Amino acid sequence: MRLHQYPLVFIVLATVALNLNPSMTRAGTLSVSQQHAILAEGQASFRKGAQLLDSEPIAARAAFVRAAERWELLTDDGIHNGPLFYDLGNAWVQAGELGKGIAAYLDSADFMPADARLTENLAHARSLVSPQFSENQANGILIRLIAWHTGLPLSVRLGVFGLAWCLLWGMLVVQRLHPMAAWRWIAGVSLVLALVFGGSVAADTFRNSASLGVLHRDGVIVRKGDAASYQPTFDEPINRGVEFRILESRPVWMHVEFRNGQDGWIPQEAATSA
């Protein structure tokens, strides 16, 4: 796992952009100077943890926890960007909080899905999770088929869709005024691109409407119903870092589906939303 942090200036610039953009609403109460101070405090604590990692692991963990807690003040205040969630994930994983770390990495992936360091660190964190849930075979095939879909930022796909859609209608108008086979060919290619990238954007919208979660506690017993009186779904408890999709939420329990397609009920307090 890489202990690389995004430079402070990257996160500051993203934070400033959020404050300057009136179309991006936020319910934050921190001033810009307070945000910068909290960012710097988190960076300092993270560096301290990295320095102490080999010689004083207990003190290092405390430093990583403090870094994560400082950065969570910003995410709770409405500051959401890829580098901030990436650094937050690094801090939680180094503090031994796999569930919270993986959840932060997944949030970061919404902003920068093709980032190599994020991909590497998320894979490392997932490798530490026990037990391992194998990907449902049908889901695995689908993911491989649409690998390009998850590797391109949403803004890029939306831009290609818009260009293809405009080009399609432009070629239809030109074809009507000056019929040529070339215009029909370009219109056909534009139609295919618009359908493919429009479907990709729609798939992202549908995915974002389905809540994901990660366990942040060890020894969680998955039940067959929403009460402790129900029989366990699995022979053994499961631990922090296990990912799932939320099917239904109730006041105390969640009905969830795991990566292998199996489902069950877990306590709300044992999970972190991603």
C-alpha cells in the first residue's frame, strides 16, 4: 500500500472551487480559513503517523486516527472531492479501520475512478478483509464487459454523449439539405456513440441511487431476519471491511446483499455507508 498523500494544494483548490461554484450547494459552517487549517492539521498528523509507523505503532495509530477525524470534519461539512476521500481512506486503513477506509476509497472513486494509486490502495485494503466474498459470477462477467465504463470519469462520458448527440442532429439536418452517403454514415456512428455513452451515464445514475455500505466492526453475525432471534445466515461471523449493497433499511437493522449474491440482515450500527 502506498502511503502517498495528495498535495495539500490539490485539496485546497478543490475546496476553493466548491466554495466559488454557486451551482454546488453545501450546508457547511466552516470558513475557508478554518477548512485550510483543518486540512493542514490532518496532513501534519498523517505525516507524524508515517514517521512513527515502524518504531511506535500505537502512537502511529493514534496519529492516523487524528488525521482521519480532522478530515472527516471537512467531509461532514460538505467538502467532497477525490483527493480528500483518498487521503481519508489512507488514514483509516493505516489506523486499522478497514471498513471506514474502504468506504472512503469508494467515495473517492466516484470522483477519480481511473486513479492508479486509488485502485492499488483499494485492492490492498480489500485483500486484508476476512472472510473474502467472491464476486457473483454473473456480476463479474458484466464488470469485465463494461471495464471502460468504470475507467472514465462521468464528466468525460457526459461530454462525449453531448457531442455525439449534437453531431447526430447536425448530420441529419445536413443530410436533408445536401444528401450524401457520408452524412448518413457519420450520423450512424454518432447515434451509436450517443446510445453507448448515454447508457453509461444512465447506469451511473442508477448505481448511485443504490446505496452501498461497508462493515466497520468485527464479529458481526448476519441474520436471516431483522432480529437477534433469527438464525445466522453464515456459519461464522463476518468482519470489518466486508462490502455490501443495501436492499432495505429499518430503524435497527439493514437488509443487505453481499458481493457473492447472498443476502441477510445486519445491525445498522455495524455499518458505514459509502
